[in-house]
Amino acid sequence: MDELLQVLARILQRLEALDGATRNFLKKLDTAQDPRGFASDYGKRVAEDVRALQADVKEADAIARKTRPAAGAVKPETLARHFRTVIERIQQEALDPERGPIGATLRGVEVEVKGLIVVENEEPRIVTPTPDRPVEAGQLSTVRMSFGSVPVLRAQPEAER
């Protein structure tokens, strides 16, 4: 973020200098001995300043794109909840009495997610790379999650007496 602020400060300085130069040009244009030459020199300086501003704006845009919060950021607990739902769906077969006395189920799942750990609204989130947003491998963190099925014991309803 500091890098972006530095580039934006440089852009602001360049714009202020360009504004000052334009005001100075307009004041001196009326009294210049060679108005065409004076205007030509000023035009060349303005063109150079505009190219420098364009480069700074492109740099600022690249930094902002690189550091902006991603739309695909997900909370770790939300990710874990989705995997829990997958396991619960698989467990339904084992709990179905119509399938017979023996059921098969998934005992566990190991999940490894590579992504950027970012903080949005003071909460950690995981952003996975996408084709339109490549990330350097060294910036990625590995988040490991292990899921297993746990039997849930429910109290039997009391028989009516």
C-alpha cells in the first residue's frame, strides 16, 4: 500500500507542476518575443509530462490491481463448512435404513488449499489464484484442513408408558 501511495503522491506532484507551468505559460505568452517558438517549447514539455503521468498512472493501476481485495476471498470457516456439507451428504447413505444392514461411508478427507491470506474487515480470508489473477508461488500460503466423520448419538424418545 505504501508503494501505491508513493506513486499517487508523485502523480499529484506532476499534475501540480503541470498546472503551474500552464499558468506561467499563459502569463508569458502575451509578452514572448517569439510566441510560436515559446508555444512549441511548452508543447514539447507538456508532452513529456503527460507521458510521465501516463507511466505513473499505469504503475499505480498495476499496484492497485495487485493489492486490491479479491472478489473470491472466502472465510476459512465458510470453506470448512462447505466441506462439512460434502461429508454430510456422503454420510446420508450410511444412515439410510432402506439400503440394508451394511453401509459404506467416507471416514475422512484431507484438504489442502493454496492461496493468499488477506484481511478484509478485520477477518482473515483465503484468496485462491485464478487465470485472470495470477499470483507468484512464493506469495501463496498452504491451508490444510482435515475432516472426519463423527458419530452423533441422539437420545431415544422415551417410550410411552
